[in-house]
Amino acid sequence: MAHILIVDDQKWVKDLCSEALSAEKYKITVTADIKTVMKDVSIFKPDLVLLNLYLKHGFNGWDVLLDIKTQNPRLPVLMITAHDKCLFDSRLSQANGYVINGCFAREDIKQKISSALKPKPASQ
């Protein structure tokens, strides 16, 4: 059973993701505390992180993504955003995909998580 860490400060997004993914038998941990994300990654050892791009108090998901990928480059991270303008941001290439939360579809997020969790061939 894969473990997913959801990092979002919007209750409806956390609830929707938790409900949909729990039904798929994923283990879910949620946090809105951006200051503890790296500690949560170390403690919970998730198989994937769902990360909101824009968080309260001026925290920026890009910075969190960089921290995660610096410490654990193989940990898949899917960005959650309401702004499709970020799809043209070069920093998105560090993530393993994205979900537009304004058109959140359960099947879309489940498919993207499934794809991100598939084992990748070893680099040669």
C-alpha cells in the first residue's frame, strides 16, 4: 500500500484527496504546516507527495519542491494548483506532474498518482 503525503492548506482539497485516495487503499497523511514538510517526509517516508503550489502566509510550493527534490530526488511530487499559468514555468519540470484543482476530477488525480508511482527503469 503506497503512502501519500498531502500538503495543502485548503480543507476541501485535503478532504477530497483523502476521500478519493483512501477509497483506493492508499495510506494518507495530511498536513497544512509548511514548516514541517521536510520533517514529515523524513518521519512518514511517503511514496508520493501532493503539494499545493500556493500556500498560506506567503509560502511558495516551488521552494518546498526544491527542498524535497534536493533531499530525495526520487520521491515523486505532484503539484496542485488553481493557476494554469504555472504550467509554463520551467520549475514544473522538477515535479512529476500537476493537477489543476479548479477542475479536480477523481479519475484524473488517481491516474496521475498511479503513473507517478510506477517503477521507473534504472538509468544506465
